[in-house]
Amino acid sequence: MTKLSFTTPIKLPFSYFLNQDVIFLAKDLLGKVLFTQIDGKITAGIIVETEAYFGVHDKASHAYGGRRTDRTETLYSQGGISYVYLCYGIHHLFNIVSSVEGEPHAVLIRGIEPLIGKDIMEERRKMSASKGAISAGPGSAAKALGIDRSFNKKDLGGDEIWVEDHGIRYDEEQIAASPRVGVAYAQDHALLPWRFFIKENKYVSKPNKI
DNA sequence: AAACGGATTGGCT
DNA sequence: GCCAATCCGTTTC
């Protein structure tokens, strides 16, 4: 299923997030390991579901048409920082801002497979890590990792939140691409296949199962 | 100043 | 499957 090679885990360098091809990045982030450290508690999960948001050109993006507000300002930062916002008044959704300064591209993290600190995640989510629901879906994944609004605009190269490459690679046939979830309002952009996920992985959200 | 509605989730029917 | 929860950024009056 998941292929592991025994390379030393490497924190992704700042330059990784400067890539201007956010569609490539959304797919390439699958298998990377997302870490948080909060009050000394370290949790991490393998990224198994993402969505690409193509900046000013994307009707589903908060920055569509170049819109700049207090909230979206974060998206215009240089790649390598986090964009966290509150959705439906309840859920914190975590994105990785990418590309160069002024290009508001971002990758929404929609699902992680618990890897490190599972007991801490179980406490946060009040359910067993063996249940897919513990970290499937963007709100659940963020909560399992302890991500809230205070993580907005944080540097992904710091010691509070970062991404590592553990050498986890998926074959092309293990990866599915489908329309993004919950963006019906985006009209002709609603059906773009910019959601990427690992097939058969239980930590992938249910909507649109492909 | 007030109203609207969302990149969702989980509990109840 | 349906629907309420619950907040605040954004739009509109």
C-alpha cells in the first residue's frame, strides 16, 4: 500500500513552497508529513488528501479576481506560510500558501493519516485513531493537529508547524484526481479536477468519493 | 449598522 | 440522508 524508503526525514525547505505550479504542489504534497508542536506536544500525519486553489484565476479561491481583504491578505504572502480561516463558524481550515509573493496560490489540506502523537490526536478528537473520521476532512484534520486561527500566517519552517519528507511515495495509480468539494458556487471552475487523494485510504473525506 | 452565508461536521431521523 | 451548530468576514442598506 504505502511505500516507505529509509531516508532520513527532511524538513521541506522554504524553496519547495515557492513553486509556482500549485496544481503540481497539491499532488506532490501527498505523502509528505505535516507536523505541529503545541506546548511541547508533537503530532504529525501523512497528507493523503489536498485541493489546489489557483489564486486570482480561480473562482473558488478567496483571492479570486485579486480580491484583497484582511482575511485574504495572508494568501498574497510568499509561499511557505499557513493560511487558516474559520469556516461555518466552527471549523478551522488549514492551507499551505505557495508561489511567490503577490501570487495567492494555496493548497488546502483535507486529510491526514495519523503518524506521530496519535494519543494526543485521540484526546483532541475524542475518538480512536483507527477511525478514519479522526482526521478525514479539512476541519477534522486541522483539529487533530491542534490547528486553530492562531496558526494563521505562521512560517512553515519554524518549530510550531512544518512539513517533512519521509520518503513516502505513491504510485500514479494510487492517486485520484476529482472535482473539489463544496465549491459548487464556483460555476465553470467547480468541476476542475484539483482535488487529489490516495485511493482506498480511510483518512480521505467521504464527499465526492470520486 | 445589519444581514448574509460559507473550501464542514456530527448527531439525529 | 437531513439539518442545526455557530462565527465573523464581507456585502449591502
